[in-house]
Amino acid sequence: MQKTRFPRFAALVLTAVVSLPAAAAAQDLADAIAEDYRTELKSLFEHFHRNPELSFLEHETAARLAAELGKSGVEVTEGIGRTGIVGLMENGDGPLVLVRADMDGLPVKEQSELPYASTARQVDLSGEEVPVMHACGHDMHITTMVGVARRLAAMRDQWAGTVMFVGQPAEERIMGAREMLEDGLYERFGVPDYALALHVSAGRPAGKIEVPPGLLASSSDSVDITVFGVGAHGASPHRGKDPIYIAAQLVVALQGIVSRELNPLEPGVVTVGAIHGGFKHNVIPDRVELQLTVRANSEETRELLLSAIERIAEGVGRAAGLPASLLPKVVRTRESTPVTVNDPELAARVRAAIGRGMGEDVFHSEPPSGMGAEDFAYFVRTEHKVPGTYFNVGGTDPADLEAEAAGGPPVPSHHSPFFRIEPEPSILAGVEAMTLAVLDLLQP
């Protein structure tokens, strides 16, 4: 009897002895990050939140991020993919790990009532002055990147290899990652062995981590449709071809793609987000412009939706009696990204590393609430097939979530003018989780 119990007892003792240094190291890391937050990261986050910049206009943001990374010994190159930055932290031979953070804000007027709320305005790429807000948490992402760089610089004896810090522009327009790659990101700085990223999530408990093993984000395609017509007097519609009437039919017909052509068990979205046409009560115009967003969770469904849009647009035009020269014109814009899927093996490894350092109770999981998109997909879906993992960090005070569940005020969503996160638990968890993941991948 003793022979069967003794090995188990010995194993328990050995586990306890081995885990003591690991627990101490984990606490040291958490304490160091907390000190960084108190002395550096808190004020840096508030600076980024007060001073958001729009896609491909993140000049000051990129410069500040480059300067902060430089303080940790990162060699930074600016102007990659217009306003993107790339920083290399080298520490001997080993793998190359890409760590990405997006930088851009949104054309939203902030109404969060935070003491560090943005009042910024900026002239956008079309020449229009608009309010700007970090309404999606990118300020948290770049602040977290700085915190990770500070920890890795202080822990060089615990890893070997190179970390590529990527400050990416224009994620909100899902164009920045592709532009950085087209600007020679991998040719100039190396093809990473692994790619990592994170996103803060409103509606999830602050400080909790979610590492999906597969699908992370939907594809997204912005589609422009020009519906042509023949102008006429509003009192004589028979003398023209009314593009507003044709466009109205098209908007309704497009909804039949998801409801009648797509397998009901397969997610998909076709949303007409904007429609512009006409200029006077009694004038039939000669064109109407539609703007669509299209979402899917597989490349097969994505192509089905996009092809159906083109087919239906042409069919509605022909049904209205338009000649071939005036059939609706469908354009898939550069604002597009494939499905983002985590590499299962890497996701499991990253999750295990975070669990060992932060404890299993740090994890949280619940179904997604929509079909959000993410152009991190480009960094991993190149011809190089880089293994990538992207995880979420909760950003909402649990008390607010409990109040919402009890019928109280809803937690503001991303892109809302009321959007806000709890920066301290979010940043502390984000820095620790990402640092643990990088350390695991760069074991000497």
C-alpha cells in the first residue's frame, strides 16, 4: 500500500518545490508591470486617448510610439506602409516573433465623460474636418506594446531571438496590414516564425483573457455599387430610368442572399450602410451610390456573397430595362480582409503559457456578439503561412456587466461615442499575457 502512495506523494512534493520559483517569478513579473503602469503606462495611455489620429494620419502617434520603444533599446524604422512603424529588439540567435498593435482612432465625437476624453479634430483623407476618438481600444493596444517592450528589455537573460514590434496604421479601414506588407515588411525585416496580437474587448470582464483555438474574426469587404439611370422630371418618370427606384429594389434583393442562398447554419452579413442619390424633390437623378459591408466566416462563403452581389445588381438593372452600358457597377474596394483564424497549435501553446504564469482562472470565454473583422489576417495569410495567434483582453468593469444583466444601462460597444474601458486591469493583463507568450516562444 505504501508503495503505491509514496510515488504520488513524492510527485506532489516535487511539484510544490518546482512551482515555488515559478510562482515567485510570476509574481515578480506582475509586480514589475504594476510598477510600470504606475510610473509610465498610465500617463502614456491617457496621452494616447486624448490625442487620437485617423487611419493613415497617425503621424504623432507613430512618433510617440517609436520614441517609447526606443527607450527600451528597440531599433525603430518609421514610415512603413505610410505611417506604420517596425521595431526590432534583438537578443542573440533564436526565432523571430512579430508583436502587432494597431494605432488609429475613429471619426467619432467622444461622449464618455472621462477626465482624459478626446476633444481632438482632424482633417481626414477626403479633406473634411471631423472629430476623432479612440473608440475601439487601440490606445490600450499601443500602450500594452510599450509595456511588453519594457519587460522584455529587463528580462533579456530569459529569452533569445528577435521581437519585431509592428505599430500598424489603418486597422479601422482594414488596409494598414496589407500596405505594410506591400511596402516590403517581410522582405526588409524578416519573415516571422510566429505572429501575435491582442485586442481589448468591451463587454468582457476587465483583465480576463480569451484565446480562441480557431476562428477569431470574420472576413470583411467594403463594396461600392453605382446604380445608373436616366434623369428626368419627377412629374414625368416614364421619360427616364429612375435609379432611386432601382436602388431601392436592389437593397431589398440583396437581403435575399443571406436569407435564401446561404446555408442557414453558415453565418453571413450583407449590410447596405449608405445610400446617396438625388438632390431635388422633383428631379429624377442619373445615379445613386450604395456602400455595403459584407462579412463571412469562411473564404467559400465570402466568395458566394460577393459573387451574388454582382449577379443580383446586374439582374436588377436588366429587369429595370437598363441598357448594358448603364447596368449597375460593382466595385470591391481595398477596404477588405480575409477571415482571421488562429493557428490551433500556437493558440494552445500561448494559452498554456498564459495559464502557467497568470493562473487558469484568468481565462474567460463566451460566444462572439457579432461578425467583427481584423486585418491581422494579412500578417499570417501570406505565401509564407506564418503561424499566428490573436487573443482578447476583457476591458469592462464586472460591476457594469452585472448591472447590465440586471436590466441596468447597457455597456457601450466598440465604435460608440460612449465607449470606455478600465485601463489599469486591461493593460496589466495585456502586458503580462503578451510577455508570457513571447517568453515561451523565445526560450533560449
